[in-house]
Amino acid sequence: MPHGPNRTPTLASRIVRRIILAIWYLRGWKIDSPLPRHLKKYVIAGAPHTTNWDFVFFTGATHEEGVKPNFMGKHTLFTGFMRNFMLDMGGIPVDRTAKANATEQVAAEFAARDELALVIACEGTRKTDGKWRSGFYHIARAADVPIVPAFADNVRKIISFGPPMLPTGNYGEDLLKIAEWFRSKLPDYERFKVLEQQARDIIAGKNDV
């Protein structure tokens, strides 16, 4: 449900976006490896999710790359005076009570747009041990778009975007490739070790998809 192209973004969304970008620049964040320029539609698989500031960092990074990021939100947040604000910030409403499930709804959104960069915190929660939820993968596969891994280094203040990967349908093998890329960025980070082991367990049939 994208907003109309001729509507001026809300004042609140413009102010919030300026504040986010000011924080990005003032804190000295940089992009280590850029987004692939040829892509128009893709899922950004972001990790690790360790702070509520992650949204700020990824918004700043995508702005630097000339991309407006999108995110999923409960449809109840897109009502009343909040509707236009949420849409302007890149929100995509998902109704979990609807007949179509969340994956189908977001896949339909990809089909309806010429460009869409959907940012997903694949760990789901800041308190995770490092295991990923598979929603990002099912969305990318249903929409037939690539997955771009994205690593946020809070110590060095660096965002790195990895090579795009089109899902093959073999979740375990694809997740292992993603995990290996993350470990190449920070080999001894415990969460990425857990992610790699999760992928290997899926491949071995020891873990549910």
C-alpha cells in the first residue's frame, strides 16, 4: 500500500529523517562495502541486532547509497494520523489476521513496486543467541528477489553490504553461505558462530527450517 507519488511527505517524517541522518554523520559512521548498484528490489538481511539504534545506522547507510529503506510493521500502526508518517518512513503494513500470510503480502508489495529495499533484522530480537528466523528467506524466495547481507560493526562504526544471493530453495546451504560471509567480517563473534552452526544443523537435518 504505497502512498501516492504526488503527496508531500509529512513534516514529522521529514524531521525524524533529518535527525536520523544527523546522528549518522555526527557519530562518524561509514560504509565499508557498498550496495550493488544494479539492484532495484532486494531483501537486506541485517545482523547483528544488538541495539535499538540499528534502524538509525541502516537508514543512514542506505541514504548514503541513495536508497530509501523499507521495513515491515503491524497494520494497526498504519491508522489515523500515523498512517502517512509510517508510509513516509518506509513502512509496509502487514496484517497477520488477513487470509494472505505475511510472506504473501510482502511478496505482493515487491510485485507492485519498481524499487523496494526491505530491511529485516533476521535475528528477530536483541536478546537472541545468534540464530536467525527464516522469514527473510521465505519473503525473498516468494518475491524472487536476492538477499543482500548487511553487517553493522558498532565498534568501528562501519556498515558492510555483501554480495547479493538469489535463494535457491535450499535454505540450509544458502544460510551457510550467508553465515560464512558474516564470519569473514568478524570471525570470532559468538553470534556468527551460532548462525553458522544453525545452518550446518539444518543441512544435517538436526534443525527445523
